[in-house]
Amino acid sequence: MIKNKKNYILEGKHNKPILADVFFKEDSSPKPIVVFCHGYKGFKDWGAWDLVANAFASAGFFFVKFNFSHNGGTIEQPIDFPDLEAFGNNTYLIELDDLELVLDWVTSANFDFSEELDAENITLIGHSRGGGIVTIKAAEDTRVTKVISWAGVSDYKARFPQGEVFDQWKSKGVYFIENGRTKQQMPHYFKFYTSFIEHEERLTIERATRTIKVPHLIIHGTNDPTVSPLEAELLSNWNPNSELFLVEGADHVFGAKHPWESRELSKNLDIITQKSIEFAIL
């Protein structure tokens, strides 16, 4: 029987809370931990992520997923993006701090379910932009014992606006991205860029990938229209000890969508979940 407890409220370091969920078999035996990080315009309750969590828990893991503090969600409305001001003020540094806080929380001696987990065995999984976050964290936090990227990006700097759009962003201090699902105009303040530049060495995914010492799995769909599979190949080349797993025909979300009405994972999401379970359990 899988136990889950949703919407723990953690006090973030940047004046916004972090909501977290845990999934596990309650049997008082220590389990390897998996911490999952959502991507850009993502959230912990997106699509089939609960089904992914259940699959990991059924396989004997203690699975944690959470909302980054500045993803645009709130305690009252963790799905979708009622807090666009928080979204606009997000930075990569905030997301790294959020992940560190979640790791501190789940490995603390007074954690609610400390007898159910093995704090010496922690796998990070990140989807899309979250793939870069977990890669950087795996390179700098010795608590992390394995890292897995799902459709992960290889270069944050290359994803900033260029040319005239960049000039207008700098001049106006904000630019907007439309959310294709909710149709919201989602802001990015210019400090998103300046924060990156001030900490560019730390936030360069290539540097982090080249320094990873733990087992590293890179998963990508060959038909990903959002993050090219060439980025997965770059990551693989930067870490010759990594494993590259390409899923033929898979898109950026591996056949899932939001909302997800089925009680089963999509074919490709099931493939990568099982592959990740096998990798993490070794």
C-alpha cells in the first residue's frame, strides 16, 4: 500500500513557501530517496507526475516532488500560476536554493518519516529546465549519489532572448512569455538575466556536467520539439561516464499532458520511468 502525503509547506529562503509531496511504502525500512524537480512553467501536480511518484514508491523508493518557491503557484492554488509576480522574480539561484532546502528537509533527523528512508542514497531527477538544476546540484552536493535528466537543457545562457528582444527586455526591465495552456502573459524581470551573468560559472551546465562524479543518466525523446535531442548528446559528450537513453519518437513530455485523465502512464513516460527505476536501484 502506497502512502502519500501532499502539500507539506516548507519555509523557503526567499520569502515564498515550497510545497512538497512524499510517496512511499510505509514499512519502517530504509528506502533510497528520489527527489524530482519540475521544469519551466511546470509544477509538482502536472499531468502524470503523481503516477510517476506511485511507480517509484511501488518499486521501493521514497519519492519526493515539490514546487519551486517562485514557480508561480501558491499554497492555496499549487496548480497553475496565480502568482505571476513570483514567477517573474524567479532565478536559477532561487531554484538551487529551493532544492537544497528540500534535501535538508528530507534528510533531517526530525523528518516525519526518517525511519522510511536512506539518507545516504539520493537520486535527483529533473525534467527540462529542472534537468539543468539537478545536474548543477549533483556536481556540488556530495549528498547526491545519482542524477537523471529527463529532456534536460544543456545551456541556460543560450535560452535567453537575443537581439532586439533582449534590448527591449533590458530597456523595459521585463518581457512576457505566453503560457500556451493558460494563455497567461508570464513575466520575466531583467534580474533573471543579471543574476545568471553574476553567477555564470556556477550556472553553466557544461561545467557541471564535466565535473559530475556520480552515475549520470540522460534521457531524451528523439521528437522533442522544445529541447533538441542534440542537447542530450552534448551532455553525454561532456560526461563520457554518463549513460544516454534516447526514446524513439518521444516528445518533450513523453506522451503525457495536463490534465492527465488516465490511470496509466503514457507508453513513453512508462518507458523512461522504468528505465530510471532500474538505474536508480542499482
